[in-house]
Amino acid sequence: MTTTYASYQLITRDITRSLDRVAKAPDVSRETEYYLSRIGDIKSIDDFMGDSRLYNYALKAHGLEDMAYAKAFIRKVLTEGVADKEAFANQLADSRYSELVKSLNFAEQGAAATAFTKAQQGVVDKYMRQTLEEQAGAENTGVRLALYFERTAPKISSAMDILADDALSQVVRTALGLPEEFAGSDIDQQAATIGRMIDIKDFQDPEKTGLFLERFTAMWELQHPSESYDPLAVFGSSSGYGISPDLLISINSLKLGGS
């Protein structure tokens, strides 16, 4: 059986080739062709949400596939944008929502929002990476976690950024050999412990991040030698890192539905 680290290295050694393999899969190619052929004609949030294939593609690209049903919630995110610090997306701890707005910024750019590269090829690139990570996770959850951490690492600026994300937290706890019970302790104490054990600034350096992930994959292999592990538990679903109780409360406060 290929080790977690070897599998991770196999994918990242030539990431362009790995992504190209994903892009050539018939189902991925078909949905991507549809997205690129139609997204430029979308001029409003209503247009976007009215085309289920475009809508689902963009949400999956941002790791939000499990939120596709919550249309009122997504509409609120897109309608308020991110320019105002009090905007709905900016109030959510989960940065995936603000990233969705930045890709499809109808609130700020109106009908021109889909004319930009970030709304077209930018979304496609995100979709390919998300799909690559999901496929890797089907074989080995540790590989998916490592790929996700590598992608997200440059955005980590504090221990709280790690603790706000279940997948990042799983990687750090595993690499540092912290017990599962650690996750139930006081959040400030968790942050302080992580801050003492690692230098957060190291994650801005790809080489240091690589060394950290080498440590993580070795520890993961020790803990899950037979992969007798729920491959989606830490992510909450087939994409992204799940729906927190606070988020569910926010969703339930909205009228679900929409076009």
C-alpha cells in the first residue's frame, strides 16, 4: 500500500499534470465546458441561481457543494457582497463565502461580474483543485487533508485561523501529536498551545509548509495505517469542512428557497 506521504508527493510533484488529469475526466470536462460557455451571459444573481448547473459548479469550486440547497443563504451572501465589513459574508468565520463573492461579485460589479477572468477561468481552476482533493480523499483522507492544508497555508495568519477550520485543526493536532481531547479544551488555551509549538509565519514559506506536511503525513500513517477512518468526517461532507451549528442557525433564520 502506498504511504500517505508518497501519495501526497506523487500528486504534488507535478501538480499541473495532476490537475490536467482531473480536467480530462469526461464528467469534469463536460461540466467545465458548460460553465465556460454560459457564465459570460449571466448578468445577475437571479440569472446565476436560476441555472442549476452553473450554480452547482461555482459552489463546488469554492468547497460549498454541501450548501447548494440553502439558496436563500447563498443569495444573501452574494447580495451583500464583501465591500462593507458588516456584510453577511464578512460576519461568517468560514472564508469560503467571501471567496465566492470575490469570484462572482455581483454586489460591486453588477452585470459585468461574470466578464472577469476570476469569474471564468478562476472558478474553473478552483473547481479542478477541489475535485483533485476530493478524489485523493476517496483513496486516503490524509492526502486530502495535506493537499487542503498546502492550498490554505498562505492564508493562515494566526492560531485562531487554524482553530476556525476543522480540517486545518485536524492537520495541526495530528502533526503535533495532540490528543483529540485537546479540541474540547478552552479555545484561547488551544491557540496559546499551538502558538508555542509552531511559528505561524512558517506557513508563508512553501518549503517549511512542506516539511510540516511531511511530519503530518508520517503521523497520520501511524494513526491510520489501514485507513479505518471515516474519509469525510473532518470535512463534514463530500466538499469543504462542513456546516457548523452557528451556520445552521443562520440558515434557519432565512426563508429557504429562491430561484
